[in-house]
Amino acid sequence: MTLSSKKMTKFTATGASAALVATALVPAASADEVKTAAFTDVAPQYQEAVDFIVAQNIAKGKTDTQFGIHEEIIRGDAGIMIAQAAGLMEEDAPASGFTDVPTRGALAINSLKAAGVTNGKSATQFDFHGSITRGEAAIFIADAFGLSGDTDNVEFTDVSDRYMESVAALVDHGITQGKTATQFATHDEITRGEFAVWLHALEDMIVGEEPVDPDTDAPVLSYDGDTEIEIGFGETLNWPEVGVDDETVDVDLVITDEDGNVVEEDDFDTDTAGTYTFTYTAVDAAGNEATPVEVTVVVEEQVNDAVEAEEAAEAAILDLPAVEDLTLEDAETVAEVRALVDAALELNEDADIDGLDILVSSEETIAALEAEAELTAAIEAAIAAIDDIPETVDMENRDAVLDARAAVEAVLALDEDADIDGLDVLVAAEAELADIAADAVEDEATGLSTSSFQIALEPGIEGLTAEDFGLYLEAGENSANLVFDVESNEDGTVYTFTHVDLDGGVGEINVNLWGETVAVSEFNYSAEAIDTAVANVTAAVEDIDNPEAPTDDELDALLAALEAPVLNFIGTVNPNLVTEYAAEFDASVINTYDRLLAAIERVNAEYDTSIEEMIADLNAATGIEGDAGIVTILGNLDIENLLDDEDVEIAYFDEIQAQQPQTVEEVQNLIDDVNLAEVTATVDAAVANPADTDFDEVGLLVTAYGDNGADADLITEFEASLELGEAVQGVLTADADTLDDELETLAGLSDDIDLDTFNAEYTAEYLTDLDDDDVTTAADIQAVITDVNEASEAVLITAINEATTEADLDEALADIGIDESTETQQTLFLSVYGDTAFNTIEEIEEAYADVQLIAAVNAAGDSAETSDALLDIDNESFINLGSTSREEVAQLFFANDYDDFAAQDDINAELETVIDQYTALLGGINEAETIAEMDDALEALDAEFDLGYDDLDDTDQLTVAEQLLGNFPVDSDGNEVNFTTFGSVLDAITDNEEAAA
């Protein structure tokens, strides 16, 4: 591979000046300096090339965001890029003479022609805006860069002599390898992306090589393990893992023993005790050496492992609990001792280990305990599984019975004599399932052929698999289980069994369900049976009086004869063509099976041709009704599930025109798809615009769709949507007398409606706002109710907030349902809440309730009324006093001279003060230790409660105080306790006075 001198003289002849020009035209900007991330059409395989092209100012994008990666490059742009990249731009180059080169390309094209790279398409035409092929681009690049190559290296089969040398140059320089191994795609237009990749491959020639700084950075070794490793004699060494930060550098290891002798790495092992030094080094290609890493490995002296292991095993055996004391918690310990014994025997198979019999007994005991625990757990699981069996067994809970039986079998596998509570429940449940299985098949097997048959199960028995069934063949002296496949219909109620072909055989197939025989399919597929069946077909044909107009009974008889299982015509005989079969049989010889089959196939072939013609007519139809309309043709094709609805029929027509189905199956699928789409759209439209919908009409369409076999769950969903939509319609069309009933109906269908928010007083406002086209759902209706409530309540709240007199407040309170407010309460409300701006009715009701409580306290006429009013305040300290103490505290509270309260907080503060006063008075009595202290306490108490103490003279007072001091109450055990109420103190004083008297 060499560079030719043809064009390279361009670079060398001009010397230093040429180098300066090239540098000026192609700035040495890096790809990092010129960002191309803004281009959104540059795939990863082109990114580096485009980065280079843009960075070198060889080309720019088509736009700020598009490089035009997949667009064909025009000859002019290719010329400009080559001239720029090759450094051929010559300001003094003579004019090229081409008349189709715009100003932006003149310098480049002039320079290329002057350098001999191109002569254009003609003397006057460069074809600047024309495309350029891969072959032409190869010539441009090879000539511009003076490249040459060996043509023997070109293995492409599409490169002619004109392009061969240029393509060889590109291949040898690694610029391209073609489209495939054999195709260069010479005449394919080259894209901007491909051209960029080719120029990028010439990067060294375009930019030149950068001077390389000498490498002085030494590699760095890394090791985070221990620098001193101790290892037992003969043990496996985990070799130190030493890494290096340069993947081109290898890590070298030298091992020396304690005498400095080198030990080869492959010769090192731990069977020789001693201290070894592992020295790790690394040198890079520039000769830079890493700082060595040294690891000391100490191999310990050999010890007698066998003796130690034997001693360890014997010690462990001695530590075992007594056999009779073992529990399952000791299982791990026993296993560990066995491991120690095994380790000792491995080192010395003749070791005489004391206590082995103890270990064996321990293992046997643990095994017995584990077996007992496993059995107990299995029995508990079985009993739990039996308990989970419902009282009534049916298909929906069959799995519970199966699970219980599996759990019982798991117990019996452990102990066949195990006693399991509730086993009779399981047996009874299995008997119920057996009864269900026995009655499962609606009729005998149908759809018989030599290799298949069907059975239909009673409703409710569905979703079975092959594991639930079994087939047993009895054919003369031969009997065996049949291998079979089974598939169910979509509903899981009809099962088709496919088995080995029984052609020529005679016998019966027993169908088992869960072990119970549920159907017997007798068969006779002998040659004699075939002849008899053919004769029966012939007889049925002969029984037809008028082959041109057979009766239904005659056709039914013929179809029954054709469907004889031995004939195996399932899938061959079309029940819809019986009339055609009758006519063909009448005109044919059908006295053998083959002749009969041939006659059937002739009719089928003619029918297939007819079907093709009808489908062609269907696709070409221009109308819906009439003999040539799609409805008639669809009927002739026996298409099922057709809906008699004008809009749906139009949709049939549109889809047939659009899809052009080619088979009956495709037509049927199209009809089914249209049905689903149209019914869904109709229901959705009804629900979206309930006010103007005729729900009866839509309901009839849904019913018809359901009658055609549509999915029951889907029909239920549609019906629920329509029911909800009709309920919405009922609300939207209601009047003042029916609105509440219609809302109640809707609330029963939608959680969006909250009947508690409905206020009959706002009915007129509701009806006004419901008369809006935007109200179409239950949620919209609830939003109307909420908005009306908020707007109406806002007016009431404003009236409360703006009331300044008792009369205004009384009227405003009555409007929100507070009808029995008193003038006193109104005055207090205005006083306490006159400056409050309420936001909700609830806030007003809470405030009024607060005022009622305050007013009750203020209005109390005696201590009893005071006690009742204070209880409503809900003061925890007051409530906890007890009934007698509460009456006494209320008496104190009532006796205090206070102004009317304006807030509950004030009442609570006063009440707490009184409770403290009450507690202090009782405390004075209970804490008195002398006659004088008791006298003072009684005087304080008498000042608040007229106990009559002050009426006594001093001598009597002291006598009472003395007697009371020694006459405290006692509990049931005779222990002296404190007085808890003033009443108890008064009783004690009275008792003392009576005793003194």
C-alpha cells in the first residue's frame, strides 16, 4: 500500500507556504470544542465522524438540528468537503469553466479541477446539484489524497475497471469495506453520513500527527489485603490480589524464602513451613517502574491434626446433653458433633473415638423427635385444610377439597395409621364431588370421529384441564389408557378430545372425570361398519322423492347418515350444503367410501368457488339493501351475529370497503369487530349525552348484541352503564316533585352522589343549575348540588355575620334551622361572636351551642341548676369529682359572686378555682393534726357551708373539733381514711353532737 506521486506533489511542492494555507483552511479544532449534540438525526455509528467533520470545518449541518445524515450528498458539497479536507483550496486556481457552479462552490471546484481531481460532466457542466455515486466518490477521494492500492485485494463483484483502482485504494487504506463482502454498491448514491465516515477514516492525513510527550508516569500497584498472612500447614492459600492502574502492564511476582532463595511460583505450596516474601512489581512500556508491594506469608509448622480431631470429637460427645434430656433445639449441636467425628475419621479411619454409642443414640433420638414433629405439623396442616372445606361443596371450592386430600396423603405417607380429626368431612366432600362428576355430562359424546369426540358439561362445571380427565379404551381383549389431548371452548363447557386414530377398531372409550366414569363412547370403525354407513347414505338419497326440492326431513336424514362417526367426515361435510350434496349424490355413483368422499369434495369445491364470488361481490357492493347490497350477501355467506341497525349496517359497509376481506373467516371477524366497536361507541355516546338519549333504543341494540353471543360480562358492563346513564337522565329531566326520588335512584348506582348533601329547600336552585349541557355525569350532578349548597349557605352565613341586633340575629338563626334561640342567648352571641366572620354553617352551629352552654351557667338559679349546667361544659376535673362532690362544688360555684360569663374558658377557669378551693377546704380537715388546726379547718368550712359550727360556743367548738379529730371514717378493713365530701364531715359532726347530747 503506497501513496502515488500524482497529487501528493501538491502538498510538497509549495513547501512551508502550503502547510500554512492548509492550516488556515482547516483549523485544528477538536471535537470537544465544536459541539454537535444539537443534531437530532445523528445515530451513534455516525457520531464520531460527524464530530470530526464539523470540528475540522469541513462541513456543517443542513440546519441547526439536522446534519442530513441519510440524505444523498450532491456533487458540489462533496467537492467542497474534499477540497477543504485535502488542503487543495487555491485562491489563484484558474476558473473551471463550469457554468453551473454557484459562488459558494467556485473556489473548491476551481481548485479540484486545477489539481486534476475532476473534469466535470462536460466542458461546461460540473453537475453541481446532481447526486454522486459511491464509485464516483471513491475516485474523488483517491485522486484528491493521492491514494493507491492493490486491485487483487478487491473481492467485490460490482466494481468495473473504471472504478477498480480507486476502490482498491479505499479498501487498502481501511476507508471502507463495501456494503457486503461481495458488493461495493458502486452505483448507489452515497449519503452525507457515509461520506463523513469515509473522510473521518483519513483523519491522520487531514489533521496530521500530534507530537507525543515522553511517558514518565510510573504504573501504580494496588493491594488492600494484609501485608502479613499466617496460614496453617497444608492449608490452601488465598493468594494476594495485587492490581495495577494500567491494563497494558503485567504484575510480576517474585517469591523468596527466609534465606533469600527464589521459589518458583508454581513450586510454592504450604507443605513446607517457613516465612516467605512475596514481592510484586510492574514496569510499563516506557520503562517506568511501580513501587513494589511486599507481602509476608508465614506457613506454620505441621501439627498432628488426626490426634487433635479425635480429641475434639470426644470432648464434643461428652458435652452432649443426656439422651433422655434431648430436644429438637439440640439437633444442630448433635449434627456438629457428627461433623467433628467424621472429620476425625477422615484423617484416621481407624481412630478409636470414645462415646460413639452415645452419639448414635443421640442421633436416633433427634431423628425420632424430628419425625414426630414433622408428623404433628402434617396432621395439623391436614386438619386445618379439612376445616377450610365449605359446608356446601361445589366446583368453585373444589380446590379446597383437593388441597385437603393432598394434606391427608402427606400425613399417611409419614404414618399410614395416623389419626386425623375430620377425615369423615373430607370423605363426604369427595363424595359430593363424585356426585357432581357423575352428573357432569349433559348427553353422550358427540362429534365422533375415528380420532376425536366431544362432551358437554353441565353449567357451572368449567375451567377443567387434561389432568382432570382420563380416557380408557376397551377394544375386544385389548384395554388400555388412551393418551389424549383436550381443548375446551371459550366458556370452558364443551371439551374436545383428540386421541390415536382408531380406524378399523371396535369397542368403547370410557371418559373419567376425577376418577368417575361420566361418559361412554362406543365405536365401530370396521370395514363392515364403513360399508353399512355408505349404504345408509345411499338409502337416504334414494328416499328423497324429488332431488330438486328435497324436504327438511329428507335432508336431516341425509345429514345424519353423512355424520356417521365411522365415515370420519367431520370438517369435510358442511351442514349448510346438504341440499347440494343430495343433488350431486343423485347424479353420481356413491356406492363406496372413496366415491362418496369424491362427490362431497366436488360440492365443496363448487361451494368454495361460489364463496369466492360472493366475497368479490361483497367487496364490490355499492349499497346496503337489495339483492346486490351487503346485507343480502352477508346473509348468503351465512355470516353470524348481524345486527339489524341502520348505523351498524353503514359501519359494516364502510369497513368492508376499507378492508376488502378475502375469506369468510375474515368477513366474520370484521362483522364481530364492527359490532363491538359500534355498540361500544353507541353506549359511550349515550352515557356522554344522557339528557337527549333514547335509552330504550340503545338498550335494544345491546340486547340484540347479547343475543348474538357477545361476552356476557361485557353485556353486563354495557347494561350497567346504560342504567347509570338513564338514572342521570332522570335527574336532569326531573321537576321539583321528583328530584329527590331521582337522586335517590342515582345514589343507589353511583358513589359520586351523597344524599346527605341534598337540601330540599334549594330544589329550585338545583333544577336551574342542572339545566346545563355540561352536566352529564353523576359527579357533575353532585358538583351542582355542592355549588348550590355553598352559594346558598354563603347568603345565610353573611346574614349571621352582618347581624347587629337581636332581631336580625333571631331571623338569621331561624334561616339556618335554629328556631328557639332566646333573647338572652342572642345578646350573648352578639357579645361573644359579634366580630367573628363565620365561614361555614357548622362553625355557626358550634358557636351557638357554646353560647347555649354559657347562657345556661349564667342563668342557673340554684346549685342544682348550676351543677347541671357545669356538667354540659364537659370539664374533666368536675366530672371526675363524683356526684356528691360535684353538688358541693356547684354550691360553692353558685355562692361565689361573679359577673356573667362571656366564654367557656372563663367558666372553666372559675370552675378550676372553685375545685381547688373545695380541695383545700377538705384538705384542711384531713390534714389537721391538732385540735386547734381542726378548729381552724371547721371554721373555714363553716364560712362556705353553714354547718352550724359557728353557732356553738368556743368550748363546744373545741369539743367538736377534738371529737372529729379522733373520729375519721374507716374503710371495710377498719383502716382510717380521709373525708371525701363536706357531707361526710357534717355527718361526723352531727354524730358527735348527738353523742355529746
